[in-house]
Amino acid sequence: MEVEVRNGHFGYFRQEDILTDISFRLPSAQILTILGQNGIGKTTLLKCLLGILPWQKGRTLIDSEEMNYKKHINRIGYVPQAYRFVFPYSVEETVMMGLAGKIGAFSLPTGKDKEQVRSVLAEMGIAHLQKRLCSQLSGGQLQLVFMARGLVKNPELMILDEPESHLDYKNQILVLKMLERLTRVRGISCIINTHHPDHALRISDVTLMQGRNASGEATSLFGPTADIITEDNIKRFFEVESKIITIERSDHTKFNTLVVTL
């Protein structure tokens, strides 16, 4: 699935624009990372992209067609930031909710639906939690459940709001590898909000960096990740000094990562 935003603008009532002239294009089977400080509008951008919030100017295109929530939502898996469940749904029931658009309001899950849920739980490494209540899970476990719920309907596009939240270091790396596998093997496009420029350097093809200029106006940069995540741009958008270094894996492949110094 190809995703494009053209000249997107959004601001809440009586506030300055949070998002100004947002434009980017994500080709099929690639990863886009969205970077920026807290409160800069990253989650708002995802909601505008999905049509949950309406662009005040601009538009979202899916495969060159105007985004229509009802028409396109079953092709998109959305993973919000982890939050606590008030109602005691089990892990299996929560992931099954990802198939709600397919199953329908007055139907029951089929054997095939249940097998699909079991398969994605195994893929996420949380099959052993299948019968546990979500209210009893850790924040990291709950984040993995939400990712399974977004993945269970075999989407063409995954949108993830800080998927590494609440995860320990090992599981952060496992999630990054899973996202790479989704794009490289399954051909799924991914859009990810993250606070970790080093994660973006590791897996993303293109990057949108959000910030504010000296006058306090919203601004952004978009392009190939290696061109956007630079030491100068990290200083400009995050106000910290950094150094980008190249790491060689045990299999002799290489990737760039970023070291920050305050």
C-alpha cells in the first residue's frame, strides 16, 4: 500500500496550528518513522492520516485515492500507545477484536478466525498469554498484545504509535526485527512514531522529523532517513549534541546508530 499526505494542516480550537504543511510519500513495503519532541503532534498526525481527525487543509491518499475511513480501515492495522484495560478481556479476546470488521456485529468467530489469532500470538511470542486477562499484564506485554491485534487481519499498512513503549531492551529489538520482517517479507508498509532516532536509523527507509522554528511555528523535514537523521538535524530539532556511528553485526552487515551527549 502506498500512502501520501499532501500539505496537511491541523490545529485544535483557538490554538496555533500543531501541524503545518505536512507532506510525505511512503511507497509500498517501506518503513516511515516520525520523530520529534514530546507534544509536537506526532500522535495527532497519525489520527489525521487515518481520518480520525479531519485535516483542516490538505489530504491523505491511499494508493492515489482519497482516504476514506470506512473503505480503507480494514486494510490498515493501527496500534495505539499502551493503555490500561478497565474491562477484563483476555488476550485472545482482545486480539480477536482486530477481526471485528470482518466478523460483523452479530456473528461469532469461526475456527479459522481463532486459528488466525493463535498464529499471530505465536508470531509475537506471547502465545502463552492467550488466556490471561489484559488487566493482569505488564505494560510491555500489553503493548505486544496491541501489536498482535493490529496484525491479526493481515493489513497492508501498519501504523504504530511508539511501539517500543514499556518494552525492555531485548523486546525493543525484537519489535524492530518484526517490523523489518513485515515490510521485507510480507510487503506491508509501516508508519511508526518513535522517540528513538537510533531505532529509525536502524530500520526506516524514510523519516519525517517534526519540530518548531525560532518563531515557534510548526515545521518538518522529510526524506530518506540517512539524509534527515543527521547530527545537525538532531541538534536543531532535539537540542542535543549527537554522534552517528556505523555498527557491524556478527553477520558482517552494517547499520548506523546514534549516540547522544547532553
